[in-house]
Amino acid sequence: MSWLLPASLLVLQAAPVPEETPPPSPPPGEEQPQPGDWEKDIPPVDPQIIEGRERPGYTAPLPDKIEQDNPGAVRAPPPQAFPAEQIPIPDRWRLIQSLGLVKENLLDPYHQNTLKGDRPIDRKKVPWLPITGDDWFFVANVISDTVYEPRSFPIPVGVQTTEDPDRNDVFGSSFSQVFSQTFLAGFALLKGSTTYAPPTVEYRVTLAYNVNYVDVPERRVLFVEPSKPSHRLDHFLGVQEAFVDYHFARFDTERFDFISARAGIQTFQSDFRGFLFNDQQLGVRVFGSRDNNRFQFNLGAFWRLEKDTNSGLNSVVQAPRDDYVFVVNAYRQDFLIPALTSEFTVVYNRNREADEIEVDDNGFPVRPALIGSLRGRDYDVVYLGYGVDGRIGRINLTGMAYWALGEDRNSFFTDRPADINAQFVALEASYDRDWARFRLSGAYASGDKNPDDDKETGFDAIFENPVFAGADTSYWIRQTIPFAGGGRAIGVNGRNGLLNSLRSSKEQGQSNFNNPGLILVGAGADFDLTPELRVSANANHLWFADTASLEAIRNQPNIDREIGYDLSASAIWRPHANQNIVFRLSAATLLAGEGFREQFTSRGGGREYVSILANVVLTY
């Protein structure tokens, strides 16, 4: 780089002093020149040789550190700081209204709408509301949920009479169909600006009205009376939510961590996927978060409501059940490893319904269940649970494990008290690649190995509604298999349930820990073909964990454990890429295994059972 040096040095380099000629001595009193002194005479290098370009290899020195002390930068300026002709607008809705940018249409849920909580309530228009302040919002939600479901499953022939005189076997035709229309209307009154923080006060009510029609090929399936027809039209109005939520502002942090208390009929899910308790029940709950929302907790006590038999909605016109659920759980993010959330939960179920006899709306006794000794039962069960949800590297992971411990005051096999000791574990791993997700699922629920001893080892939940292994697209999860030949009005499994619990009803029956349990291994995939269209497929292989309880009830030895293969596929279409309009179509089939065929069949000896679900959801 000699072309950057001064011309005088270039001359020196071109004509160096011969080595044999000694340099001249400095005058007396002057210092001897030192090596490198010539560099002091070189002018500083210009880093920008050409305008806009920097010399390669040049690193500019850092600027001096600047200390800022400006308190006004972290708080709003006082009103006196504005000129008199300017008026500060503190919220977005007044700004839009002043500029005339949006004209509100109450029938339009997509744009600014007071009924959707986009603007605060004008107290002058609703003087009858007991509210003060300008930060109250009203939110209305209306949902139409339409379901049409043709299906087939083993249907027992009525003992007293039948629709067809040729049907003289245990099982008749298997085809039936269901039409269900549900309208939900939810209303909420909120206080507080809820963009980043929870509302200070929330009042919420949600009503559900259901109309359902069912047609089956046999009598005494829908009604206990053989004189009634084999089809039914029913309707019911249920209260699904009715609560008040109070936000304790003094526990807020600068990261919007909070503590709230909620009392009334409310939705609660005890774990990530709804394996144990996922319902809308009457209760009191204290919940909140800490440590920048990395820690969440719930303390809850619930008093279970009676359910309508045919719609499954809450019935507030009946006295609540003598069945209580107490929950304590905590969630911690990045525990045990980063990107994984751990859940620790303790749930206590106290049931005191031994002296009660409950008959459902169709005339079938549901408590006690018509199985075994037919005596009423009390029980106490504690569920200890641990769950994970998150990812390990590229693998998404969700899992839950429960250990049920307690006492059944009267086992329906022995009429003696029995100790409850049952286990459950479920795990789902998935891998995302572009627009596809591939899933592997596995579940185990222990079964009762010896019904005649004083131990009950079959796992059962309180009120399950799992989102797992295909969820309600799956045949086994969606359909109920009547346990014909072993008990009246008893199902091997429950609708929208995973477990083989031998209960009279998931909604109105009691938990039963004398059951065969379940083993499930499955695989599936979700494909987001477009932002509006998702296609899913799922395949499960199912077994009974232990058939001892089935063999004792049916008086049928050596029942095989295999249930069969559950194959399903579904398509979900959202025309506007949101949840306001959703179409879903799914189909599933159960290829019955040896254990299933040994207990259940259909007219003609069919081994395949099908379920089709057509669903339209409209939301305002």
C-alpha cells in the first residue's frame, strides 16, 4: 500500500542509504531517533476513499457513550404541554369516530362493533345498567352448530318386541342416524381495557338450546317402554355459563401477571387435552399467573350439575348432584427443559350418591347402573397427575399421566369396600414439515385384573372429553357401544370419550373402576392444503387392557383382547380463513377385531362399522 505514503518517503524507499554509510550523528543535546518515529508524521487514513464507500478492513472507533436522563420519555406529557387548539384523544374508538373512518353496522362482526366489544358502552343509552366509568364493554356471541350423523354400531334386539319379527337374535340391524341443531347465545359485560390485561370485572351468561332427532332400527333403545317408537324428537334449553369474575388489581405486576376469582357455572379443563375433567360446572375458582406468565395456577371446587339426557346440556331446574370435584394444579413453562411446559395436578372426587336412584328422561336407571349387584355406591378418589406440553427440538410433545387412589364403598362385584389403584398415561408426538404435521399417539388405561378381590384397578375419569388420537373424528371416541348381554343401559365406552368404563352414562352415571381398560396405538397426519382447507387422517389400533371384568359380567371365558382398527379422515373448510364459518366432513370405520366380534355383532355378521359426521358452525 505504498501509494498511500507521502512522496518524501517514496523517494527514501526508491533510493535507500547504503548500509556501509553510517547515518549522521545528531547534534549535541538532541535525542537519538528511535525506530517507528517516522509513523508519527503520517497523516490519518481517510476511511472513505470514494464517497459512499468504506475502505476494506477499516473499523471505525465507537462513539462516546451517551447517558440519558429524560423522565418525560417514559410517561405521557401533561396537558399543559399541548397547545390550546389541540385536544388529546385517549382511545382509538373516539379517534375513529371523530375522523368518520368507520360507520358502525351492528350486523357486521368483522368491523368495529359495539356488540363485539370494540367500543365502550355509551352509558347515556343504557341508563338502567348499574355501571360507572367509561371503560365498560359488552360482548355478544351467537353460534349455530348443526350436526348430521349417519352411523352403524351393534344394536341389541328388544326383549319384549322388535320392529321386525325376523330379528330373533341378540343383535339386529346396525344403522341409525342423528340430527342435532344447537344454538348458543353468550353475553358478557366487561370492565377495563383488556388489550394487554384481563378485565377488572366480568359478568358472563351463555345459554344453549338444542333440538335433536334420532332414528334407530330397534325398540327399547331410545325408550325403556317397548310400546314407544324407535325414533325420538327432543329439545332442551341449558345454561352452560353463568359466572362473575373479579380481578384483584393489587396483585398485578408490570408484566400483567394477575390473580382472579370466578364463581358460577364455568368451563374448566384439568389438563392439556381433557383426559380427566373437561366440563362446564358450578364452582368457585381462583386462578392467575406469576413470573411473567411463566407460572400459572388453579384452585377450584366444583359441585356437579345434572345433565339433560339427550342433549348433554346443564339442567339448572334439577338439584345438583351429591358429587364434588376439588382441583389444585400448577403449570410451569420451560420445566424440565426449555420450550416444555410441565403441569402438576391433584384432583379429588367425592361422590355420595349411594342412597339415590336416578332415572334418565328416557326411563332408564342411570344411578346405580344396572350392572352387577345393582346397589348404590359411594367413593372417594384422588388423582395425582403430571403432564407436559411443548416441544423438544423439532418434535412437538403432549403427554399426561394419572394415578388414581381411593376407596369404593361398595364394589358391584363383591358388595364389599374395595381399594382403588389405577393408572393412565397418554402421549402424542408430532413433527411439522411445511404445511403438514405427522402424529404418533399412544394411550394406556389400566384394567381390573380380578373383579372378585377387594381391589379395583380399572382406570376411569370424572368427565372426559379428550382432544386426542383423532378426537371426535375417530369412530371409537365418537360412538357408544351398548354392552348388550352384560347389563342394561350400559355402554362399553362413552360418547366423546376414550375409556372403556362400563358406565350407564358419562353425563349422569358414576365413575366405575371395575372395567377392562384400554390400550391404543395410533398414527395420523394433518395437511393444511390452503389457509382455508385442512385435511386430516388417523389410524388407531385398540385393545382391552384386561378382559377379566368382561368375562365375569358376560359369563363368557377367554375373550380376546383385540378391539380392532379405527380408521378415520376429515376435511375442515373455513371459507374466510377465520372461525366465523366452518364446514367439517368426516368419515370413520371400525374394523372389528377378534375380541369385539366375540361380544358384539350385527345382523348379517358384519365386521365393519361406520360413522359419518357432517357439521356446520356459524359464529357471530
